[in-house]
Amino acid sequence: MTDIEIARNTKLEKIEKIAKKLNIKEEDIECYGKYKAKISNSVYEKLKDKKDGKLILVTAINPTPLGEGKTTVSIAIADGLSKIGKKSILALREPSLGPVFGIKGGATGGGHVQVAPMEDINLHFTGDIHAITSANNLLSSMIDNHIYFGNQLDIQEVTWKRCVDLNDRQLRKVQTGLSGEKNIVPREDGFDITVASEIMAILCLAENLKELKHKLGNIIIGYNSQKQPVYAKDLKAEGAMTVLLKDAIKPNLVQTLEHTPAIIHGGPFANIAHGCNSVIATKMAMKLADYSITEAGFGADLGAEKFLDIKCRKAQIKPNAVVIVATIKALKYHGGVEKEKIQEENFEGLQNGMKNLYKHIENLKDKFGLNVIVAINKYNTDTSEEIEYVQADLAKKGIESSVVDGWAEGGNGAIDIAKKIVKLTNVQENFKYIYKNQDDIKTKIQKVAKEIYGATEVEFSEKAIEEIERIEKLGFVELPVCIAKTQYSLSDDAKNLECKEPFKITIRDINLKAGAGFVVAIAGKIMTMPGLPRVPAAESIDIDENEEIVGIF
């Protein structure tokens, strides 16, 4: 059966019952149908004095184009912990429509480990991403309206882009204001995908409505003729934007197919943003259960680094254990085996690909000082010999591992890793950040590039140097850095999968996200508006004669 058929053939519990498992009262949830609800932000306030449960971060090696199943493994672990009698909860990111209709598909797990209702979550869900799109584009509208009526703020350079939650390469660069009407000023503009909007990052880092409004006001929309920043609050836009986001800031409660509670909220991409679900959702989850399982986007060089250096620093939390997801196919992919042949047995490629896995282990275990376990996400094409080789190689180096077969067996396929995680979370970690707040922006970028990616040097373009100087003069030197680069390689070259030779990281541009509270360093060729593949998943998505959705995977 397909994922959507498995999900549809599973009887879900009413969302009020799922809330009750977490001791959340009915008056503290707002139901969106039978199986989805918003959790009131007052719940966290009521629980703020309660001791935090253990936090487990799920990350991965550098992925193949279709991903390695972090969400699938996260769900399996949560269900596995429930199977062994532990009170567990998931805190995951919301899917973006772009990948759903593109090449990657949905992001609700797979097989017998899914969050549900999967069609709703993968499509419009509770409207959070639509609200972010509207808030983003309201600000764009107010910027151009201000210019139209005389431009009292002397806006000379607009850096704020419009957005839409779809992959549409045609919108990367556009000309606006071409109607020829009096006073309309034509200018070059562009669209980002909504999950790359600074508003998505702000929503995921703000802990309440007051902080959300403050951060929205601090968005830099452009610069005046004196090269001084113009803020959203100068346009008096933050109040209306907050109104549009008043419900979106509330975490969403759903469930797994095995009825484990799941909070799904926020979803910035990790290759172009910070890649983590909301601080509100994670901190609330830690109060509601003994074990909270969360994930960070793409490979550990992107998602986990940003989770730890940006999110944990801001929220003052830390994971008690980190799960690194690896697949046999991804290990071979990073070991030089062609994409078309990664399902064939190839021990030389497998052996070569272990280098990628060990780099991520080194980073998380030695650089960040965290407790690590490797989850081998099992596929039907994996042979027992391949899996045994990987586990034996890890064991030689003292690295704990577990085979997770959640796709086929549900929570039962993750009981072994669940038991190991419980033990691992009782081991004292020695958590530390890669850089200090006081480091200058260049130093922060260099530390991440050299220590986490393994680069020998970092080269800054003239434009990047100018922007760094401007940002530091404005007083933002202590902000963390968010490096935007390819997810497919430790380097900034998507084709350099093995990273055999010494490589450098090139920073071609720097963007200040004063509202979100970090500096984005753009490495290599990164598109903030993806395009669709030659054969997009949208071609297979349809609605049948019974008015049921088909084709989402």
C-alpha cells in the first residue's frame, strides 16, 4: 500500500483524546475538524515551572535528493518510546507546498510511521504558512504604497521580497509597477518561497505575541540614501502583520498513526534558513512529556548546526541526545556510487561513504559535546551484509547504532533504538557552541566553515566584505550566523559529494535578518525560490471519483 492508503486505513483518535494524554484541557485547544487543533499559548505559561523532559534531536548525514527519512525515523522513535512505556511527544516542522508538488514529496513520514491526517498536514493544514505569506506580502504592499505616496522615509534600496509557498523559478526576479499609472515607481523585485521568508524564521524564534510583534518591527525592508536601514516599524506595519499571525503562532497538535501526540509548527528550510520548528513548540513539548523528539532540516552540517548555534542559544535549551540518520543508499551516494546504481550492492562505495557519516559524528560528539547514536533507516533494497558492515564499522569506533525499520513495522521497528536512547539521555553531555556571541561575523563564519564543514579556508567576495562592515557598523556584530549552502555536500558545491580534496567555502553575499536575529551568509549558488523538476509530483496528485486525494507521497 502507498503511504496515503496506509494513513487512510488507520483509525485516528479524536484530537481531544490526544490532548488529554498530555493533560491539556479542552478549553486550551481550538479544534480544526476532528483530528487537528491549535494549542493555546497559555498552556506553556501554565507549565513553565514544570521540569523539562529529555530532548532528542534527530539529524542526518548529507542527503540524496529524496532525503534520508529523518521525519520517518523521528516518528518511529516517538512511537517506539511509547511502546516501551515512556511518555513521548514529537515536535516537528510543517511541510511546505513547494516540495509536496515538486520532487521531494510530503514530509509526514512514511509507511506505518506517519503523522496524520497526512493529506491535511501536507497541504493547507491550519493555514500557518498562508498567514506568513499574507504577512510577508502585506509588508511588500505597504513598502510600495509608501513610495507611491511620496516616500517620506527616503527609501532608495528595497531589500524585502514578496513570497509564495510554491516552487516557481519564473518569479525569482520580476519587474513590478509597470502599469504606467502616475506616481507608480517601477522597480526590480523578486519572490522567495514562503519558508525562506524572514517572517517564517521570526515566527519560529519568537516565544509569544509580544516578542513576535517586536521582531516583526525590526525587519529591515531596505536602506535610505544615507545607507541607513529602514525598518518595518518605520512603516507602522508590525501591528497588522501580528494580527495576521495571531493564530499561526499557536502550535498545532496532531497524532501519529499509533496515536502518539505530535506538535507540528513552523518550517524554515535549512539550506536557506535555520531549518528548525518553532521554539514555542519545542519548549512546550518538553513540558508536556518525558521525551520530546524534534528534528532539524537536511544534513547535520546545516540543520543540526543551526539548531544548536541559533535555536538552542536563543531558547536556552540543549538536546540530551542526538540521533544521526543514515541510509545505505546515502552512504554509497557519498562514496562515489552513481545515483542510478546506489541500490546495487557496492561495499567499496559504502566504505568510502562512511567518511561523511564520521564527519557528522565528530562534529556532534566532539565539537558540540553531545551524546550520539546512529539510526540506520532500513530500506527494502538494503542487504543484511551491508547493514552488518556499517554497524560493525561503527562499533569498532565505539559508536552506538541501531537499525530502524519503522516504515514496515511502525513503533515496533524502533524499540531497540528507543531503549538505547533512554540510556543515552542519562549520560552527561558537555554541550558547547561552535562560536561565541562576541566573535566578529567573519570569525563566526570561518569557525562553522572550518570546524563543521571541514573547509581549509573561507573566501569572502567584495560584496560580502562590504555588507559585513555595514552590519557591524550598525551594531549587529553579536548576532549568530546562518550559512545558506547546498544540503548535498559538506562543501558549497552540490556536485562535490565525496569531498576528497581540500575545499574552500566562498561567501558571495551577506544578508542581515535583524528581525529574526541572525546574519545570513550565502555560500555557493543558493536559490531562495526553488524550481519544479522536469516531472513534478503535482502531475500525479489528483482527486478521485470518491473525492479522495491520491498521489501524495
